[in-house]
Amino acid sequence: MLLKSLELKDFRQFKGVQKVEFSTDLEKNVTIFMGGNGSGKTTIAQAFTWCLYGNTDFNDKEVFCKATGAGLGANERDYVKVTVRLLHNDREYTIRREQAYKKDVNGIVKPASQTTLSISFKSEDGQTVFEKQTDIEGRIKEILPIELSHYFFFDGERIDKMSKDITKGKSPDFAEAVRNLLGLSAFIAAMDHLNGKGQRKSVIKSYNEEYDGSSDAELIRINNDIKMMESEILSIDERIDEIDIERENAREEINRLKEQIRANAEGEELEKEREQLLHSISNRNDRIKDIKSLLIQRFNREAPGFLSRKLIQDALLGLSESDNLDKGIPDIHAKTIEYLINRGHCICGTHIKDSNDAYKHLQDTLKYIPPQSVGSAINNFTNECENRMNNSDLFFDSFISQFKEIRTEENNNIEDEERIHQIDNILKGLKHVGKLQESLMRFEKLDRELEDQSKKLLMKKGEINSKLNRESSLRKEMALKDDNNRRIETYKAYALYMYNTLYEMYAKKENETREKLQRAVNTIFKTIYNGGLSLSIDEQYDIQITVMDYNGYSDKVETSTAQSISVILSFIAGIIKLAKESTANDNGDEFLTSEPYPLVMDAPLSAFDKTRIKTVCEVLPNIAEQIILFIKDTDGDIATSYMENKIGQKYVLDKHNELESYIVLEEV
Amino acid sequence: MGGIAVEERNSFEVDGIKIDLSIANRLLKRIIIREKQNIKTKQYAGSAMVKEIAKLIEEEVECY
């Protein structure tokens, strides 16, 4: 298939009719579209998908141009149309899809019909022939099966999904589509027509039906028995196929669950860590409470002394400078004076009588001696002050030390709480391992049951086959007696021989082709990526990526975006290379049939560095027969300089506003 | 003959019936060519191709 032109009529932001011609020149085989963000690069790439398959990857599935829709009157209709002209198997096809839209009285533009698809081609006598509607689906499948469309219409901005698809999870249809593209379709068709599975007609089935048993009741019985047994074997085969698919699904689920359990095992560790952290926080909180209590006690006890140190010091200094304040007699108490007064004479012998001078003097002295002595009070005060001063000597250091201890514990708590918050966030994304384990056991049981079923069915099939062989031999024996039946038996033998031969050849050829593809893909990958990775292709055409240049490591690896794009581009370029080689017919293999294919790439260069952009630009145009490249203006200048000699057509997408873009042809 | 292995023997027995390998291999080639043509032209649907192949077999074997 080579793309010749694309015509858009009111497709998304491309207002009115806009047309592009693609370069089909063998040398200058690159058509380049350049444009800024939102100018419509992806829209043009998606126009192919809409035209061929009636769908796009856009979230908004309405493809009618909103700018045109805005100009419609109430109840007015218009339509969107995409026309692709392409060459396929030496025939030029015109594929056209269109859909009517209508504006309702509320001013909303809605689809007024389903999309319609038509395919036409020019017959040898120049007449335009339209494919029957019943044949259209088959023709599209033959031109480019939808399973492969995402690879040929490569979208660099949806690389994640493609990357997963390419390593695992492709449908059986994908493998068949690749085989067809690689030229094995004639084999597949011939085997199917000779002895196809299921209810479809085949040469061998038609011969089985042609046995003439009219002359022999026994032959009729045998024929009926054989038909019944064949039908039974067919049912068993179908059920075994179903079981295979069910087992495949169950095993995929088992692997997925095992991976989840492995990933979630980390969750259990995290739960334990969380518990420990909570325990530590609780212990620290108890400790903080104890320290705070001690701190308050100390504060109550020592803070007044500490806080009043300056006052005390000032007071003591003041007292030391005021000795005259103390008029008392040291160690003389009031009781001593009262005793002297009652005795009537002093220690010195002076008489003490009421109202004499000695009496008056002693009465006066009573005012200055304990218990009311200022001296004693000062003494007591001084002692108290000294005590308080002594007690508060260590207060500050102890207080600071305990305060620091509290802060340290609180900071540790904050750190632990932050870690708990992190763990909670991780745990939110993880599932409960117990439940996963339960599901795993359920699927493992299902897998075992299916395996049992399959074994039993195979045994039953073996028994029926033995009986069928006996009956078939008997029928042959009887048939050979009859000319017509003998002829049928002979034709059938030839058909069977050819089917078996083709089956063996196909298996061999498929294997060779797959190995050849693997070599081609690796060669291209090494040129583009230039790293120590190696690619292998399994029977389902899934790609495995392994590290080559790290001694002792041969497991699968997770790839970066640039690696993923390189893998996908290499895979599809490998297919294109082989398809091109089969077409050239220079490998001497007349049994393979294929044709060249284009590579349409939307934003493939964004993830690459300059060196790789250069390599991709140099390599791909030499592999694919036709390259159509959509790139943003910043990558465009680099790509243009690297592919200067290969560019046959160049377009710039001119964005007028969010709803209108125009395709402008630039001179190359 | 391209990718098909030519049997050294001249005949082969399938279910007690002798197959002339030169006829069978010629037939194989004709069938594949017809299939390749049909893939390009889509001239015959599946059931019609079954009839075409049956016709080819009968022609070749009858000649024999």
C-alpha cells in the first residue's frame, strides 16, 4: 500500500475542502507536515484512521468542523468527508467515509446519520468499480488490518500504550495480520480452503459430503457415523480452543496477581514499620509528659529564686550597708529581759523598779529583741535569701537541658509522623495481600480445572479418532468398490496430502520469516538506539527486550520512552523491510506474497536526542517505501536538514484559531 | 520450484491411495498461484475458491 492523497472536507479544524498529495517518488519518498501545537498534525494522522476504520483516538468523537457548524442555520445540514487514495496490489483505490451533521433548533450540531464507507477502483478497462458493501470490511482488512494500523499510523504521543501492547497482550489477530503482511497469506488461505477449521466450507469437507451412499445402506450408516464423529471432534476441538484461551487468560491473571502480591508484599513491611513508628511516638509522648511534669515541679521550686536573684543580691547588699538598722542585743530574747524585770535587779546589780530609768530602758529594749527583733528578721531573711540563691544555682542549666530533651523528642515525633504520612500514601495505592492471595488461589484452581477438562477432552477425542479411523477405513474399503466414491477418495487423498505438505511448509516458512524479522528488527534497533539491548520475537509476535552488554544479566528490562519508541519503530520498520523484500520477489520465493507499506508517524521525534533524530531521519526513509512525517516546527528544522534529499512534499499547517487550520504546500 | 521441497520419490501413499508426487506438487504450485491472484483480485469468495481448488485437483488428477 502506498498513500497517494488525502482529501478532507470539514474534518475537525480543517474547514472546507483541503487536499494533500503524498510523495510516491521512490527516491524522494518523504512527505513532511510541520506545525505548532494544536495546528492539526495529529488530526491529519487520525483522518486516515477515521476514513479506514470509522474511529479516532480523540476524546471528542464528533469530527465535523466546529467552525463550519457555527455557520449553519437551524435545521441546516452539512457533512464531513475524508477521502484516501492509495495504491494496493497494483490497483488504485479510492476510500471515502462521510457523515452528515445537522444543527437543531437549540443551535447544537449533531450527527444526522451513521458514517458511510465506500471503496472504488479502476478496472482494467478504465471503469470505476465500487466494492460491494459486503466486501468492504474484507478489503480494508486486506489493505491494512486494524490490529496493525496503530503501528503503521504511529503516534509518538501515545507511546505508553503501544509500548505495553508491543511487549505483551496482542490479540491472535495481530499475529495473523503480521503473517499476512510478511507474505504468508497465500499459505494461510490455501490451507483454510483445503481443510479449514470450523463450519466453513473446505475441499476435504466437500469431498466427504460427496460420497454417494445411495446404493448401500451400510455405507450410508458409516457416512452418518463419520459425520457425527467429525462433528463431535469439531466440538471437542472448539472447546479445547476455548479452554486454551480461558487458560491463557487465567494464567495471565495468575501472573498479574503474583506481580501484585509481590508489589503488595512491600505493603506488609510498610504496615509493620507504621506500627513501630506509632509505638515510638506513643513512648515519646509519655516521656515528654514526664519531663514536662518534672520541669513544672522544678520551675515552681527553683524559678522564684532564680528569677529574683538580682533582687535578692540587691537586698543583701543593701542590708550589709545598713548595720544601724539592728538595735537589738545579740542572743538576748524577750524572755531574758522579762526575767530580769521580774527579778528586780539587772546582771550588773542595778535595781529595776516600776518607772525607774532601768525599767524604762529594759521596756524599750523589748521592742528590738526577738521575737520582734529586726535583727533576727534580717537574719532569717538573709538565710532564706542564701538558701534560695543556692537552690537556683543549677536551675537554668537543668531547665534548658530538660527543655532540649522535650524538643528533641517532639522533633523525632514530627519526623516519624511525616514517614507515617508517606507510608499512608503508599498504602492507599496498594491492595490487601490477603484478598489478592484469595483471588490467586481461585484462578490457580480454575487453571487446574481447565487443564483437567482439556485432558479429558483430549482422551475422548483420541477414543473418537480411533473409532473414526476404523470407520473411515471401512468406508474407504467399501468406497473403492464403487467408481464414483473411489474417485472422490482419490481427490480427497490429494487434498489431504497437499494440506499436510502446506502445513509443514507453512510452519517452516513462518519460523524462518519470524527469525528473519527478528534479525531485521534488531539490526534497525541497533542503528537507531545504539545501546546494549537486544530484541526477540515470540510466536505471538510479542517483543521481549533484554540487556546484552551487562555480564551475567539476561532478564527483561523496563525501557525509557526513547527506548520504547525505538523498539516500536524498529519493529514496524522490520515488518516493512521484509514486506518490501517479499514484494521485490528477489528472494526467489514464489510462495510469499506481499507489498510495500508506508510509515505514517505523528510526533515520533519528540523523545529523541539530536543524534537519534539524525539516525531515525537517515534510516527510516531507506527502509520504508514511503514516509509521512508529522512534526512540530522545532523538530521540523532538524528533521528537514537531515532528510533534505529525501523530502518529496512538504506542508505547513497554518493555525488561524482554535477551530480553524489550513494546509499550505511549501516548495521543496 | 521455489520454496517447495520436491520429493525424491515419485509417489506417496495417503490412506492406501497412491499419490503421484509430480502431480501433487504441480497442483500445490497452481493452488498457491491461484490464491495469490485471488488475494489481489478478490475475484472469488471463500466458498468459490474451495470450488476452484476442487476443480484444479480434479483436472490434474483426471489427466493422470
